[in-house]
Amino acid sequence: MRHPASKTLGYQLIHVARLHRARTAKLLEGLGLFPGQEQVLEALAGREALSMSELADILRVRPPTASKTIARLSAAGLIERKATDGDGRVVRVGLSADGKEKAAAIAALALDIEAEATSHLDNKDRKRLRKLLKRVEKGFKHALGGEMDADDDDEGDADEA
């Protein structure tokens, strides 16, 4: 029996997001990671080091949440903590050599997941879907009274229609 809302856009978005998260979790397990940890490694990839508040802002979580994840990743040897010159209270975190390897593996994994998710779409439909999802996101942000992030605009997508 189908869910009563199964024909709504909201239901479809939630269902696809859950499937995406489940597939991601399964692949992360192969890397010895839990869902959410990959976001921290991705945020730190290509950066020298970030303060906990900078990292929390990027991840859109509260600093205590970021701190717990950093503690776990640090214990696994993927994160290095560095004291800030002049202020011993501010700790900056960056990827260890092992963390950089995991971040590279996560980047490859993300491409694999996207290829799986869009395997039934041609290139034109992939671009169209990306653009439509950005518009849906913009609608939600507007309804919530949120400001758009610098990376939320569609300027770079003009040729994707």
C-alpha cells in the first residue's frame, strides 16, 4: 500500500534524501567512517586549519556538536589540533596525513554516489535537476526568512538550462 502523500514533491524529496543518506552510510562504512564525519573531513580538505567556530559555521552546527565529531576523528588519527599563536584558548583543527587520504577517498565516493543517483538521467537532465533543486532550496530559504549564501546563486548555472 502506498503512502497517502507519495505523489507529493515533499514526500519524494524526503524519500530520495533518505536513500542517498543510506547509500552514503554504507559506502562510508567501508572507509571506517560514520555519517556526518565525512562532512568534517570535506570541510577541512584543502584548508590549512580552522577554529572550532569557523568549522561549526561551515557545517551549520553548534560548536559543541562540531567538537564531539572532532574528538572522535582526532582519536582515529584523522585530525590534528593546533594551538593558536598568542591565544591558547583558541584551537585550530586540520587534517592529518591519514585525514587527507580519507578526504580524497570521500571525494571519490561522492562522485560515485552522484553517478549512481543520476545513472538514469542524461547530461541535460542532470543539469536541469540540479538547477531545479537549487530553485526549491531558494523557495524554502525565502519562506524561512533566511538569507542566501554566496554559493546559492544561479549565476554559474545560466548555461545549464
